[in-house]
Amino acid sequence: MKHETPLLDQLESGPWPSFVSDLKQQAEKRAKNEEGIDFQIPQDVVEDLLGVLELSFKDGETHWKHGGIVGVFGYGGGVIGRYCDQPEQFPGVAHFHTMRVNHPGGKFYTTKYLRELCELWDLRGSGLTNMHGSTGDIIFLGTTTPQLEEIFYEMTHKHNQDLGGSGSNLRTPSDCIGQARCEWACYDTQAICYDFTQEYQDELHRPAFPYKFKFKFDGCPNCCVASIARSDLSFIGTWRDDIKMDQEAVQAYIGGEIPPNGGSHSGRDWGPFDINKEVINLCPTQCMWMEDGKLMIDNKECTRCMHCINVMPRALRIGDDRGVTIMAGAKAPILDGAQMGSLIVPFMRAEPPYTEIKEKVIEPIWDWWMEEGKNRERLGELMKRQGLQRLLEVCGFDPDPRMVQEPRSNPYIFWKEDEVEGGWERDVDKFREKHQR
Amino acid sequence: MAFISSGYNPDKPMEDRITDIGPRKYDEFYPPVIANNKGKWLYHEILKPGVLVHVAESGDKVFTVRCGGVRLMSTTHILEICDIAEKHCDGYVRWTTRNNIEFMVDSEDKVEPLVQDLESRKFAAGSYKFPVGGTGAGVTNIIHTQGWVHCHTPATDASGPVKATMDALFDDFKDHRLPAQLRVSLACCLNMCGAVHCSDIAILGYHRKPPMLDHEYLDKMCEIPLAIAACPTAAIKPTKIDGADGGKLKSVAVKNERCMFCGNCYTMCPAMPLADQEGDGIVLMAGGKVSNRISAPKFSKVVVAFIPNEPPLWPTTVATIKKMVEAYAKDANKYERLGEWAERIGWERFFEKCELDFTHHLIDDFRDPAYFTWRQTSQFKF
């Protein structure tokens, strides 16, 4: 190896897969180059990455410079410029740009396709990736400026593949595994994710927003892609009719024939399954009970938290009248503290071509946010600044108690003039006829 | 190294240009058993840690073997995944939201050979390449950010502390002994591109020194109004500084006591770096979740205000996390998430049981919502 890495080497022991070992095997493969690849960026790029990382471990500080405007022609996102602040010492990573590659829904792959991507990235980049970035993209980590257009050209021409989002635009939408392999998915998360990604390609590639904007699609309220916590518009599958029940399977759970919660507590003896303790008493709305040996649910009172269904997946199933609940404004703490998504649509159908969602929710919200949002203001912050009422007004939604945790506890209502009989224009002289100064 | 053209002509960038085509369509990559049964799954069961079976209405079953992946992954490693997927799974594989790799087979007899194969593969220095686990009431993979590998604003590394933490939690990656699932996440600065703010345990990099001001560079480089506007606490104002050549430089002044160390100014202006070996370190947060199960989604709360960076193994961070996990494992009820447990027993008990100090840093004083986190009842525990 080109650089000594005594600190990093300590991260090679222990059972969890070692990224240091992986970087080293990659460095070695590039050095040997048994396949005779005509590397388009420095052959020792990975060795220099190990070197600069070791230096950071020593210094306790990063050695990457602040961004840099690089990209591909016509796009304002998808590429993040990165330069090393010690380029003389580590020339292989002097330029080390990132490309975001829009991942397929559900993150399913064929090896044929993965091999194609690897071949492209070994030739024109470091061969290092993130599988995947936090938003969902495949991240190509580390290439030089002259390679960006070449990679984009090959990607679009040979692999029918586009870049993902970055900067003040629509970020790459992402989804849970959904109906592909989950019995709880209330709508086809992959279909809607793909449809919106295609529909809004312009917004994804060309920054026209005040700041980033994220869509995420969770098939059910278990929220495996965390849409409720991190997406400006979060789509959570739900249903309006009754939970479907199989009383025989309920008995099988009670009798201990089927392990509760799909066997997820098998590592400890929790004692025999107790339907009262583990299901009925934990129901947040207390809408379940046993009657004549049968499990009963007052479905009207159910808030679809998924607990009973999670515990007894073979006995209880999601209803058939399905759609999405839409939450708006979630974000991580920068700037004004973290925000959870707030409910703006209790229920809407999520079936192609999704016209109602696009025209009644997404587009009016974007118009409002692009008009009123300040530079680097997320949707949630605009909602906080102008109020949930404003968003409802923009979308033309009727207020609904389902949209609040509780009604306001202060009476400081910002009445609008047209809501007040007779308006606000008054004649003070007339007032004085009745009231002396 | 000879430049190899892709066919792109820099003189005519629009020639034959293909844009706005989006990702590959998901269903190109479905294994047949998934394509055949999509939307028709009946139920699932975890046969043992890391191994799931999903059963469809048709009677078809798909067996999934989940194993830990490292987010920072080389093509060498991906190609090995391809080899495995071709050997056992007809060339199909998927990743989970939490960086795990899932190999799927369509019959039970294919499971054990696959598990054996995965568990037998180790890196030269001894760590597992594909540890099987990450399901049910255990610890699954840590989602994380770039850290010192690639980011310009981190206050800690990402891959290093993740590796050290997962080594310590490895047994729980491969077991189902916890009361519920435990999600650990890491973001290397409070920009949180990893969105760790709703995790059972969050590891967060944090700066503690206000930005330095590189005035000469600032004058040339930065849009001063943008840097000022970026500050959430209005701690930055414009100023003029005497330059080395006797001239005046346009720059900014920072009211240090108002700085919350978010680094937003640095994002807008590279002449205001914050990173500092002594100043930077780790905040631990706990009790968040994203699921709507039983209780509403919750934010993680700050439970340790600061732990210095201790590369390469971050021993204090790891030991503190381990202590929390053990206290939770011992005391929480079945199905209770870490945050639900803390709320049931009370945060005063949480600190006691986890043997954590409560310091003034943990009392919220950031704007209005802070008030609602102070105790406004006489109900508390001695």
C-alpha cells in the first residue's frame, strides 16, 4: 500500500464487515489490474483515499474542501463536486466528485445490470460506491471532472439510466419494498414512485425550488422508509374499511401454534403468547376484545397503528378500501429544528395515473412554496411560518379535526376580513355619535 | 492512461443527447417469484434471525436471507455479491433501506447452502463479508452518512464509528432477544443528511467551536448576505476588516455566544470553517421512532451532550451505546420501543438505569418548543 494506515488497520478486526478491508481489496485489485482496464482516473485513487482518511483519523478533521460547481450539461443536480485539501500528498483523490445514480424502486437488481454499472465505474471512476445513499440513490463515489460527461453519456446511451437529484430540486423519490414482497402494502409504492419520478424529471434535474424537496412512499403505517420523518411529502398507505380476520388463525396464535410477530422475538423466552397482554391491552384505542372465544374489533374506532396486524399477520390483514394518508413538511433539524410530517390529506386513492394527488396536492403546494418560500426554506418551515391553514387554503382542502393533535389552546385567531360580518371598514364618526371621546 | 471517449462530443454537447429518462423501471429487476406474486402476499415469518419466508396466495414462497452490508462498498464487493446471487438466486438481489443485502430463493432447500456460503466469506483480516441477521427484535444495520470519507462538513467520521458500534452490537444483529427492533443511525453533522432524528439511538457528529473567519478569502469568495441569512440565530453581521495590504476587506463578524455550531454559514461560505479536533465530537440521542405502531412517531432526545472523537474505535461512544442497549434489553416490556420504555418509566429513571449523567446541556433552550419540554406537573419519580 502506498500509505501506512495504522489507525484504520484497527478497524479491520471485529466481526462486522470492515470497510477498511474492502477498500484495501479494491486498492489491490486496481494495482494488479488483471483485467487490463485502461483506468480513466488515477489507478491509485483508493490508496490515496485510504491515505487521506488515515490523515483525518489522525487529525480528527475532514480533508475535503467545500464543494465546487461541477455537473453535466443541462442539469443542475446529480453531481456533487469534491476536492481534497491535500492534493499534493494525495493526488489520486485531488478531484473526487460524487455522482448520484437514480436507483430502481425497491432496490431490486439483476446481477447483469450491477455488473454493467461496475464495469462503467471501474473504468471511469474509483470503483467505490454507496449502496445506497440516505435518499436512496446509488452513489458513485469519486471521479474527475473530465469523466462526468463521459459517464453520463454512457449511462444514458448504453444503460438507459439517469442521474438522481441534488441541490434545490426534487430529490430522488424512494419507496419501501411494498407489494413486491409485503402483505401490508396498501398501494403499489414502486409504481407511484416510478410514475412521479418520470412525471417530474424536469423538477428533479433542474433546480427551480427554494431548497430540496423529497417524496417518499411507505406502503403502510409501519413506515419502513421513514417518510413521515424525512420527506416534504410523505405518502403512507392506509385503509378505510375493516381489518380482515381469520378466527381460526387467531386461535392458532392463542394456542401457541404460530409464533407472534412473525417470530421476531425468538431470541428470548417471553412465556406463552397472551393475546390480552400482547395485543388487546396494547391497542392504542382499546377497540379490541374477546367475545365467546372470538377476537372482536370495533373497526370504526381503529386508528390503524398496525400493532395487532404486526403481531398476528396470519390472523389479521389490512382492509380492502385502500389509499394513502398524505403528510407534509417533515425534515431533519437544519435550520429550525426537526419537523415531523403533518397530516394534510386523511385519505386519497393512489391508483394510476394519480391525477388527484398530482393536481390537488403536489402542484398547488409547489406553486405556493416556489412563490412564497425563502431561499433554503423547506416546505415544513414555510408551513410553520404561514400556518397549516395557509396550506389548506392553497390546496383547497376543508379543515378536518384529523389534521390536528388537538385544537389550539390560545384564542389568537387571525380572522380574515371577509369572515367578519360587515368587514373591517368602519366610520369612526358614526362610532363617536354613540360613544363620546 | 489514454482517454477513452464514450461517444460524447464536447464541442456539440446537445448532439444525440439523452436526458430525463429517469431510473430503470423496478419490474425489470423482480425475481420471477416476486413478479408472479406481487400484491398477493398473505403473510410472512422470520424462520431464524436473518431468514424470512413470505407466503403468497398462490402457495408460492420466497425465502429471503438478509445480511449486513457496508454502505461504503467497492465494485469488488458488489461483484462478489453478483457471484453469490448468480450461484444461489438466478442472478437477482436487492438492498434494503438500511443498507442490508437481501438474497431471495424460491424454495426452502436453497436456504441453508446460501446461509452457509454467506457466513463462510470473510475479508483477509477476518471480519465477515456477509453476516446474516438484522431481522425482528434485534439490532439491524446502522444507516449513516459519509463522514471523513467524502464530506466537507462532518464533525466526526461515519464509517469508523459505525464499524466500531456494530462490532459491539454484533450479537444483537444476529439475535432476537430485545423487546422490539432497535434502530441505530449516524449522521456526521447536524445537517443530518442521514435523518437520524427519529432513531432509537442516534449518533450525531457535532461541532462546538464557532466558525473561524478567513477574511482575505471571504471577501473574494463569499456572498456575504447569503452567509448572514444562513445563520438561524442571527449571529452573523457584516463588517469591514483591515487587509494585509492596507485596504479594507468586506467580511463578517460572528457573535460567538449566539452560535449553535450548525455550520450553515460554512455551507454558504467556505471561508468560515468550523472543524476542530478538540471542538468536534459526538452527541448521543435516544428514543425516536418512525413507525406509527402503538404510539406516534417520536423524535430522538439528546441524552449525552458530548463525547470526544476517539478514532479509530470511539470506545466511549460505543460503551455508552452498549450500556443503553443493555438497560433497555433488561427492563423494557415486550414490543416496547426504546422511547416508549423511557416514557413509561420516566426520563429520570432512564438516566438512572442507563447510568448517564444529566447535565444542563440536556434541557432544551432553543426557541418556543423548549418550554413544552420542561416538567409542568408535580408528578415525577424520586
